[in-house]
Amino acid sequence: MILEVAILNVIQGREKQFEEDFKIAGKYISSINGYVQHSLKKCIEQESKYILLVSWEKIEDHTIGFRQSKQYLEWKNLLHNYYDPFPTVEHFETIIDSEK
């Protein structure tokens, strides 16, 4: 499993509309083969900063399956106008996993 991580800096004053549009955008990403789950988390200290976490079966499900899809174009049209600066997206694999 691969974890996609993106820090999203949303233009101040646009947070509520971003959150509403993100709910809509969720249907686009979740329809892609290899998608497992996603979550959007809001920073407590900086109200216009978010983190997006997406689990994929393999990295190509994101880099090829999603990014080269019609669904990505819808995602992009809905969300990319909120970011300043544009987010860096990185992928991680689990080395150690622990639970209580």
C-alpha cells in the first residue's frame, strides 16, 4: 500500500467553500481503480492549511490511473484554484506500523 501525502495551502477566506468542493471531489478520486481511502485534515494552528492523505494499492494507481483520467480533470477544475502555492505531492510506503 502507498500513502499519498499533500500539504494544501488554501487561499485565506476560501476555506469553507474549499471544504464543500472537496466533498464533491471525493467521488472523482474514489472511483479510480486502486483507490483505497482518503482523508482531509485541517491544521489547528493555521486555519487555511490542510493535509490530504490518500491510500492507493500501488503508486501507479495515482500517478497513472488517476492523474491520466477524466476524473482527474474534474478534480483539477474543482480544486486547483484554491491553492497558493500549488501543493507538493509525495508518496510513502509503510516501514513500521504500530497500534495500541
